[in-house]
Amino acid sequence: MVIGGLISSTALTLILVPVLYELVGRGAARVARVGRREDEKSGPERRDEAAEQPA
């Protein structure tokens, strides 16, 4: 029973945690990249609309 606990905790620490960390990092980078694309698409349009409206 103790050996199983040691093996499972070692697997979690050395394998599962780094894999999850990498996946979360990639997901955050993907979300940031998509956000930048949306800003680039709507950026010039917003600036043009703001310039056309009277103050």
C-alpha cells in the first residue's frame, strides 16, 4: 500500500503536473493570440468611427 502511494505521488509530481502546466500555458498563449487578432481586426475601424463623430 505504501509503495503504491509513493509511485502514484511520484507520477503525479514528475509527469502529470508538468504536462498540465504546459497545456495551461499553451492555452493562455492561444487565448492571448486570438485576442490580439480581434484587436487588429477592429482597431482601424474603431479609430475611423471615433474620428468621424463630432465632439
